[in-house]
Amino acid sequence: MAKQPSRSDRDRLDRSNSGGGRKDSSSSLKRDRLSSKEDRRLRNEREPLVKSGRLSLSSSSCGKSDPSSSKQTNSSSFGKTNLIPPTESKMDVDKDPVTLNKKELYESVVEHENNLAKSLNATQSLSEGHNICAELEKNLQEIMSMLTTPTTDEDDFEDKMEEGLMKLSSLRLINRMMKLKLKSVKDEQLSVRSGVDSDHLHLQNLLYEATILQKQAAAVQEYKGKDALIDLIPIEQFYEEAPEKITKTKSTKSDPHLQRIARLEYEFVQRRKLTEDCNSLEKEKESASKRITDTQGKLDSICPLLNSILDATKPLQQIFGIEISSKKEENEIAQYLPAELYVLFVQSNAFREANAEKMDLVVHLRGNVEAAKELMVTPEEDKDDSDSDKELDFDETETSRRVIRKKSSNNLSREDAKNKLIEKHPLWIEWIVSSKGSNAVLIQFFYLRKLKIITVKAKTVDDVNKIPDCEIASSESLLEDLFPDDTGLYSPNPANRYLLQKVDTKEIADFVSATGRPFLWAQRLAGVEFPPLTEHSDANDESLSRPKMETSYLNIEIVLKKIKLRLSNQTALHEQLKLLEAKNLEIPTDAKELFPAKLSTTFKSWESINFTTYCSYSFAKEHLRTDIVAGENIFFRACLERGRARITALVTFTSNFPITPPVFSIQLEKEGAGERNSTNDAVIRHLECEVNLYCLEDFQQWPKILASLQLLRLIQGIDIILETDFLVGESSSSSEFVNEKLLLRASTGRNLRRPFKYCGTGGGYFSQRY
């Protein structure tokens, strides 16, 4: 591409090619062109300043444009209105300027553009924009060709540049008008939408007010006066017994209202008469009570005389030795107890005497006294038997030499060795522990002579609250986990491990049905504390199992409080299970605000099941896998129903209820929709979490009816699931389960969490728990 000549080079070339006459005409032409170009330059510089309000225009700026600039003005037209100020003539520039208010000028320009934007035709503007773009492209191509041509006239080049700038200004004007038009449309749409939202909110308020009015009208229609609660005598009896003065047969038989008034009047007369009779009987009762009091006073005055006579006869009783006291007998028998049981007996009696007014602990000695005396006479034989390896030798030839045994099989020898290993002392201690409002429990403390540990058995004395096929307060579970991690299935004595290995037994759990459970707290009551077995500990050290009075004294009150609390909790659980078996779900008055007024799901049945049946349900295996449920727990099955939906809930109770709350496993089944449980549905998992976990913080005030409240929470959650399934797309029918509850949101989150949390304020509504 040839190099473009500079302006100075072109001027020099023009001067060399032109003559004298031509020089004057050329100079005149150039002055005209420079004047026209100067005018256009001034106009282009003022135009943005005018729009921004920073320039004061002369009065001639609003006049007609110069004919020489008509071409540029027409080419930049937008629609039928000329938006670009006309070109000023040289004569107009020389006139005196008129100063305009900048604010008024700016407001007029803005108002003019807004009016143009409102009347703008988008299709026409788009067409004009395309035309301007095409012209601008053509103009740029011409400018490009001028730049590549060495003989280009500079004035023509400037004209093309100015023409291109004018096209670009027109294009920018179209863009600005389109944006103003868009803003105008959006503002109009926002205004209309605000009106629609306001009308919708007003409609919702009216609907809510209509609902409140309907409820109030229904309450008024259902109102019943207090007279309706009075149990009046039958009408026939009323006409037979009441006097004519009250019955007024002629008027009352034809008018039910007058008849009702007459019956109430007769009831009032009868009650007034009964009140008078009651007052007379009260006076008779007071006189009889006074006579009884006088007689009692006389009898009480005799008691000191009798006591003095008995005190006077004590020396005579001692002389003849005829005083036989049960306490003295027990003290005599106590000398034959092993050291561990003796410590327990002494501390138990001491605690009972210190708390004699409570009468909640009774201590007895039971067993064969003669057998205990024989053990005291021949203690060395017992020691030799415990230390001899021959007792645990199962060789057939050795056992055949024994005359005592009639059979010489290894199995029989092994069984004899096991039985001798778990042999109990012939004497044992019995506690009868009672708690207010609950049954008493009988606790037996045994001592295993070979293993040197205390074992415990328990049973209720009067099991009137027993649930069929469900023994909660049994010897297997009543005292289990009384303290953390104390199940009584492992021997606390480290030395027992070696003795049990010799009879091919790992733990004492195999013998608990015959011996009882060796709870750690039972060892402490006997004054014994076994340390854990370590590599450097001596399992045969006698000092490890030596009983101490201090240890028993520090633990006896704590253990008794735990047992009475467990007994009270078990009794409360019995009562609660009776209500559930009768399908009676009672809600305390102060807990009604935690539940809605109406629950649609029906409680169909409550029945006890065993561990095998529990394991047969596939949706319960997750709790079994995580060890939340164990075989020694108590299991129940609750069945609920609503429409085509069937709900099965497996409930697990531990012996530590209500400290450890019941665990619910839930399955929801609808005809034609398959089974939903915690293994395949996140909503059921959330419901189980609501029933099993949040109940601890929501129902802290009512621990003894926790299972009933949890079941009510489950019924409430099932209602929410069934009523929101259609709203979240889980169900295709909206008429099967009518939405009867006020929900803030049907679901939220990726897992579509349902609004299980109920808030009783404002008429009651449901929301998600965060």
C-alpha cells in the first residue's frame, strides 16, 4: 500500500501546479471550505455540552439550518423528527449569546427524549438501526479506500470522517432511546405487578377473616349452657314425683322450654333438700367423732401404764429367758455369713434404722443356717477344693476311681465342675424396696464361694401392673444398667477369668439364670472393689477382694435411690402401656399447645412382639446394625391408618426408661405406591429424627408419658407427609388427603424437608425445623 502524502506535501503540490489567477480562486475556495468545516467542528463540540447542560447557547441555535449543511442533517434523521441541532451559520455565531438556565435546558432535553422513547416503534427503530449500520459500514469502507489512495483530497477525507461520526451519533441515539423505552416498559410492568400483589394480599386477608368468622359462627352454634351438663331425672319420673305447683302439666307438656325450666326448678328443690340432709349428717358425724376422740384419749392414757408394766417385767423375762426377738435371731445368724454379705447386712440395717420413718427398706436373712454352720466348722475343705487342680481335671481314668460318681463320662465331670464353681453360700440377704405409688421389689443377694463375688436376683412383690406377654420389671431387666455400662453379664473379679477358662467358659453370662447377675454396684454394697485386670496385677491377691465398711457405707444410699427411681419409672411405664394397649392417647392440659387441635391419622392397634418378630421387618435392620436396639429390650408394634395409607411403627423400650427414650422405626405403605421407610426415603428419616431425637427437648416436662407423646408426634408427622405429598410432587391426587393444616412451606432444601415442627401461636401452623 502506497504511503499517504501529508497535508503539507499536498499544499506544496497545489501551489506549484496553479497560476496567479487560479491561486486567488483556489484561496477563496479554501477559505469557504475552512469556514464550513469550522462551523461543523463547533457544532459537533457544542452538541454534547448542550446535552449535559454545560454550554449556554445563543438564540440563533434554535433557528433554521444553513442550506450547505442540509445533507448532513437529513442523513442523521431519526424517524420523522430531527434530533440533531441544526448547523449554525457564520452570521448566527457573530450574534450576541443568550444565556439559558442549565437545569431547565437539561430537564427539557430529558423530557424530550422520554417522550420520544414512549412513542418509539421498536420494529422501525431496529430497521433504521440496520440501515445506519449499513451506511456506516459503507462510509468506513470509503474512508479505508481514501487512506489507501495517495491522491486523496483532505477535505473529502474530513467530510467522510464527519459523516461517519454523525452516523455513529445517530446509532448511539437509537440505542439510548431503546434503553429508555425498555426502562419505561419495566416500570409500567412493575406498577401493574404491585397492584396485582396488593389485590392478592387483600384477598388472602379476606379469606383468613372469613375462616375466623366461620369458626366463631360454628362455636356459637355449638355452644351449650351449663344447664346441659346437669343430669336431670327422666321426664316420666319428673311428672310422677314433682308436685303440681312445679310441673304445671298443662303448660309444660306442650312447651319444651317451660318443661326444661320446671325440671331445673325441681332439681334445685331436690338439691336444697339433700344439702339440708347433708348438714344434719355432718352434725351427727361431728358428734360421733367427738365420742371417738374421747375414747381414744382414754385408750392413750392406758398405753403409758401398759408400757410401765412391760418395763417392770423385763427383769423377770431376763431371769426366765423367755424374750425371743427376731432382731436378736438375725444377729445370731449373721455370724455365719461370709464377710461380704456380713458387711452388706450390717450397713443395710444401719441405713434402715437411720431412716425408720420412711419404711422403704426391709432387710431379712434367708437360707439354711445348719448348712452355714457346717461350712464354718470345716473351712479348710472348701479351701482345698478351691485350690486343687484335681477338681478341674477331666481325665477319664481319674474320674473312674471316684466312688461318689456313678458315671465316668467327660460331659458329666464338666457339668459337675461348673456346678461346683458357681456354688452359692447357703445364706443370703433379701431386700424389700418399696417406692411411693409403685410396687415393691424383692432383691436377693447371693455369694458365690468359688468365684468370690456377689450376685443379684430381683422380682416384683405384687406385679399388679403387669402387661400380658411383656415382663418389663423382671429379674432380667429391672436392675440392668442401673449405672452406666453395668449390665451384670461380666464378672468383676479378674481371677474368675482363669477359673472359667478351666471349665471351657469365657464369661459368667452363661450362668446368670441360676446365680443372678454380678453387678458392680452389688460388689460395692458388700464393701468390695475389684480393680481392672492388668499385666502386672496378681489375680490371686486376697487383699483385692477384702470387704470394707467404708465402701459399702458410701454406696448404699445411692443404690437405693437408683432402685426406687427405676421402680417408679417402671410403674409409670406399666400404666402408660396399659393406656396404649387400650388405644387411649391422653394429652396433658399444659402439653396441648404442642399439638394441633385435629389429627386425621387413626391409631388402630398396639401390641407386644418378641425380638424375632422385630428382626423380621426389613426397615428395622438399620437400628440393629448400629446397636441402637438389643435383644434384651422390650418391643411393641403400633399400627396407624389414614385412607389408603398404612403405617407400621416398631417401638423399642429399654430398662432405663425414660432416661433412654423409646426408639421408633417407621414404615409408610400406600396401595399402589410401594413401601417408604428410613432405608429408601429421606422424609421418613426426618420423621424418625423428629420422633426419636427432638422429643427429648420438646417433652422434658412429661417423661413418664413420653411414649404416648412420641406416638402423637408420629401421628402428626404422618398427617404432614400425606397432606404435602401432592404439593411436592410425590402424589398425583390432591383429593385423597385434604390439606387441613396451615403450612408456611410444603418443603424446603434438596431433601424436600417437610414442616414437622408445630407452633401453637396464631391459631397454629407448621414449619421446618432448622
